[in-house]
Amino acid sequence: MERTRFPYMFWAHEQCARTPHVLTQSGMPAADPALFAGLPGIDLGHPSAEALPEVERRLAEKFGVDRSRVIVTLGASGGMHLAAARWFRHGTRVVVDRPSYEPFRALPEHFGAQTVEVARRLEDGWNLDPAAVRAALVGAKGEGHVFFANLHNPTGARSKAGDLRAMAAAAAERGGKLVVCEVYMEYAPASERLHAFRIAPNGVSIGSLTKAYGLGPLRAGWMVLGEEVARERESLIDTLYLDYVDPPTQPLRAYARALEQLDVLARPIDKVAAESRPIWERWLRETEGVKALIPSRGIIAFPRIEGVKDTRALCEFLVREHQVDVVPGEFFGEPGHIRVGCSLPPALLEAGLKHLTEGIQAFRAAQGSTARVGAAPRAS
């Protein structure tokens, strides 16, 4: 039987919210449906006649580029798949990072590319080292690409402009692209955002309204092309057509409405930053046996849980015995860590973190009593 390439998504659909204290989410709660009042019910108009060009136009305005440099995708996932299908073919090398969201490691392999992993380390602030990326590209026989997320998932770390330029230059030397998923960049104020397409002519930015704005079901994604990559737009659209022809008209209408109201949709981010994030930061900073980078923006962190190797077992124990959900680091290629979010209301978040602390302590105590590191003990 062929191995599953994306087990995290099966878990996310079936097991990520089994308790009252769900700290697994990397996106904001669902937006207010009233923001979309007045849209047509069933819209059977052809999307390419007006709805799709309207979204392209609004995205071009958002990013300050010509419409020809924008491609609408089915969420950021659709953009990542498009990039992989177009560029990560047999004979190419793709440098990815670890820990990372599973598709960064799985998509290049799925399309036949050689994948080379570069490690991020908590002790280095989860920074992706441009020198290590350059070294990983040495010896590539075909094109060499770089593929990761900024802001990073699961750690929340942010790559600097200089590092992005250095990685783009290293890819360019191999005829490749710097492909960056920026879905979490929308958590940062516009003045702080860094975009690969703007950093370098071979840069590609992928994003969506999924995470920061609570609009996951719209699948409202995009790809923005650097000046050099824009020459490949027709080939990219051709690749897209082989996957699906057009996004559905009705969600495109809602997508355009959302782009008109991003300031309103962003208000819950400020509320979480003011009310919930301080509670979460204090837990990350002060909890004994927990070591973490506290990211400057976003709602996720990836703390190391000292003394615990099997964090899948820990997370099952937390659900079963302490009624709190977090994401095990194994899904990101880094056992011993968990991903913890902070988008809950303050009282519920505080209660969830209390359950998490007690559960970690109980798990460690049970490990010590059974001398089975990483076992899945039951509380007495």
C-alpha cells in the first residue's frame, strides 16, 4: 500500500478538535457572514466573464502590480500545488526546511523532484540560514528551487529581507525560483510585510485569505509573480487548467467582497493581539520545561517540551486525560515539540493553557514512573 504523503491533513479533518480547549488552530475563527449580505444566491454566470477578472484586478491593486502578475488559486494550497506542478519536476532540486508544513516536503517528491532538507533550530530562533540553503543547492544537475513559508509554519519565525534576497540569488544561479507561501504574512501590518515577488525577480509569493481573516471555506488564494517569473504566466495558467479550469463564480463574488473589507476582517487579529496573545506569551515564556521562540506576529508557536520525545503520545494523553488539543510536532518533522495557537477568547485560552500545563506535568510524571520515555500513560 502506498504511504500517505499528507497524514497531518487527515488528522486535521478528523482529530484536531476533540476537546473544549482547541489550541490546534493556526487561523482565526470564522468571519461574520453578515459582511457578505446581498450577494446573489446561486450565480451561474461564467467566472471568466467578470467575476474572475474582478478578483484579479483587486489583488493587483492590493499588491501594487499589473494584473498579468496575479493568478487566482484555490487557497494557498492551490498555489503551492500549481508551483510544484510547474517547476518541481524530475531532474530539478528543491530545497525545503524542517520543521515544516508537510506539503513543502511532500509536493516536490510527489512531482519527481529531488528534495534536500535544511534544518531550522530553536536555538537559532528557527532561522532559515541562507548559507545552508546555498550549500544545499550545490551539485544540482538541473534547476534548483527554494520552497518554504514566511511567516513560518509551525514556528511563526520571520525571514528577513536580506535572507530572502540571498536565497533568491542562490536559486537564480541554478535557474530556479524562490517560492514562498506567505499565508501567515497577512497577520502582520501592511507596513511590515515582506513579499518574495517584490524581493527578487525570480520570487513567487503564494497567499490567501484563509488564515488571518477567517475565510477558509472561500478558498480565496493567489500567486503573485516576480518580474522575471511573469513571463511564465501562460505556462502557469496552462498547468492550472490541467488541474481545474476556473474557480467557482459564487465564491469569487465573495472573494471580491472580502478584498473590499480587509480592514474590517483584520479587526479580530487586533483583538486577539490585545486580549489573548499576552496570556499565551506568558505561558510560553514562564512555563517550566517549555522552551519556545515567541514570534513577533501571528498566532502559532512551536515550543519544545523538555523530557518528551513522543509528542504524538503526549497529545493523545492531553486529549484523553486533560481535555486540551494541540498539534504534535511529528506532523512537522520535529518530535518533541507541539504547535500551540492562541486565537481563543481569553478565558477559554487561559483555561486551555492551564489544562496543557497540568497535562504535560502528568505525562512526564507517568513517564518517570513507568520508565518508558514517550509512552502514552493514563492519569490515575
